[in-house]
Amino acid sequence: MKSYEVNFDGLVGPTHNYGGLSYGNVASQSNSQQSSNPKEAALQGLAKMKALMEMGFQQGVLAPQERPDVAGLRNLGFSGSDAQVIEQAAKQAMPLLVASCSASSMWVANAATVSPSADTADGRVHFTAANLNCKYHRSIEHPTTSRVLGAMFADQKHFAHHAALPAVAQFGDEGAANHTRFCREYGEAGVEFFVFGRSAFDTRYPAPQKYPARQTLEASQAVARLHGLSDDGVVYAQQNPSVIDQGVFHNDVIAVGNGEALFYHEDAFLDTEQMLVELQGKLAKRGGNFKAICVPRSQVSVEDAVRSYLFNSQLLSRADGSMLLIVPQECQNNDRVWQYLQGLTSSGGLIREVKVFDLKQSMQNGGGPACLRLRVALNETELAAVNPGVIMTAPLYDTLTQWVDKHYRDRLSETDLADPQLLLECRTALDELTQILKLGAVYPFQIN
Ligand code: SUG
């Protein structure tokens, strides 16, 4: 049966702003307080979705969330009407209001970890929503994420959904940003590769000194158990703590995999040799031929990798078996990275083509092409069981760009977040969006 990797991209929400909320994420910290352009952000994301669809890839869309999160602010003690809750929060605790307004759900690589049916014990596609409990503004995403994923992948015959792991740091889980899958064909059993930043219970693993390690080994192991993965189809590896301290807050900032290939920086992992041997051996048992493409630090430093987001690219399979890399424009702006990419594509290796996208609005918060998409490998039957409303088509692209033009502001600064009108605009837009994407009621304002 035919199988596909479907990229579901996060649609940027109407409150996209630069809150400086992510300690350890260099871009988020350095662009704090700048004014943002939510309309441009959403259109940049949609342009990437359209381009991939036109290149012949299966493309889907994942809806944004209701912000400001008034219900969350009520849980923190603010009361009265929605407008009063926002007003009080703005007066008494502006950082909480800013966190409650983040459009961070756009980075759907963090929405969930997904295991395709060929890997799981019960033959269904498994999803575990990520608890994202390292940061408050991200920890509030998973209840709505679960409802949206449930509405997109509703057929229980094919899809199994797990709630987020316990909301404590010991089970810190950031979803697919720390998970890659290797396989010969998307529909065949593969090897799932879980990368963690620290262990919560085992002191033998080193931890970063400066910035938080968001993903724990124990969280990754729990996800693998929930999904019914077999030991011979799983590899765990530790991210190098020193790169976390240099701003690599997710593994997808320093490595990307697809098919049989892993494209990674020389300093990305601890015990790299042992890890490569295990990946090679386990993939060989699945009939695959593992290919490691290492970028040496002598050509691209970790700092350049973090600045350019070279590894936060999408590695895609082309019909002739070669691969294409979708990179952010910041790669072209960095001479060393661009030179490296020229050499890579002209060397006759696996990666033959690079395509550049302007995603600056998201990039300034530390979200590149790979952060903006959740990969779901599906066979033909499973693809047919996905809610068709969320599959990108030319008419859907047109409808969504018109929807963005109608509802989004083109400038948002911190003071605008205190405007209760913004909540109304967001709800009006999302109410219409649930109809466009045929999601049903998934937002707190629709179900409470
Ligand atoms: O969690 N930025 C996100 C970026 C997530 C990128 N995702 C992947 N690498 N997969 C984060 O740090 C910044 C929001 C702000 O500062 O306003 C933010 O949440």
C-alpha cells in the first residue's frame, strides 16, 4: 500500500507577538518586546504550506489556539468578566498576560509525538500530546491540542490518542521536536529515535549548566511505552548538554532526519559513535541502510547553526530517491552556512536541492521550518480517514489567506495585548476557522 509523510503545519494565531518568554531560546530572548506582525506571520506560514503542496507533498494544517487564555488566567486568581480578567492581569501581572497571549502553538513540532501504525503494537497511529511543562505559556497548549488532534484524526480504528504526560519537570516532554523516525519506506516498520536533554531519575547522565533541558529520558521512555513500540525499533540518545547551553533548546535545532538519513551537527549528541552504530544496526534489521550526514564544526559552528537554523530545516524525499532541504532565509544570510549548503548540494550526495523560505516572523521567536510542522506518516487508508477539512488544497489556501486578511492585525505590541477587543477578534476568527477546517467545537469559548 502507498504511504506518505504528511506535514501538518501550525497556522499562526492572531496574537503572535514577541514576549521574550523562552529562557534558553536565543531568538525569543533577543527579540523580546519588538512589535510583531501577526498577519505577515500567518501568510509566511501559509506560503510554505502552499509551496510544499505544489511540489507534490501531502500537506495539512493545524489550527491555532484561543488567546489570551482567559480560562488560564482565572485559574491563577483573576476574576470578573473576560474584559476584567484581562484588565486586572495587565495591571497586576503583565508577564502572566503576555504568557497567556502567546501564539506559541504555531510550533506544532512540539504539539505531540507521533508513531506511525507500522511501528506500534496495535497497528494504529499513536499520538501523545506534549505537556511542554518547561514554560507556562507552552504548558497551557496541550488540552486544546488534544481536542484539535482528536478532531483531525477522529477514527479510532486507525488513530489512538494519549493525554499529555504528568505535568511535572521529571516528565518534561516537548513532542516531535526531540523525535525522529528512520525507515526505508514510510509505511514500513522503522526505528524511532528519541533525543533527551537530561534524566530526571538517573544521576549518571550529565545536564546542562545554564539553560534548561526540556526533554527528559523518562518522558521519552513513557511515550515509547504508551505507543507500544518494540525495543528493537527504538533508540535513545542524549543531546550534548553543552549545545543546550549554547541555545539548542530542542534537538530539531541541531539535527533533522528523514527516511534513512540523519543530517546533524558534529556536536549535537553525546556518545555519537555508539548512537550511530545502534541506529545503523536497528535500521538494518528493518531492511534499511542508515546514512549519517555530519556537518563538521570546522565548517559550521554551533553558534552559526543556532543563528541560521540550518538544522531546523525540513528534509524531504524526492521522487528520484534524493532529498530536498527546506531552509529559512537566515541560512542564506549567513555566508558560512550558505557556502556549506552550496558544497553539500553540488557534492553529488543525498541532499541535492535547497529551497529557501522567508519565515522571519516565526524565526524571531526561535521557530523555523521544522518547528512549524508536525510529521505524520500515514498509509493510503489512514490518509483517507483524516478529516478532509485539514488537508491543504488550492481552494483551502485561498480561503485561509482571505480569512487571515480579514481577521488579523498587522502590528501587535505588548500594550495591545491588554486590549479586550483582541480576545473578541481572536474568538471571532477561530469560530469561523473551525467551520472552514470542519473541526467542530474545540476551543474553550465554544465548549464552556
Ligand atoms: O518553545 N518559542 C518557542 C519556539 C519553539 C520552536 N520549536 C521547535 N524547535 N520545534 C519555544 O521556545 C517564544 C515565545 C515568545 O518569546 O514570545 C517561544 O515560545
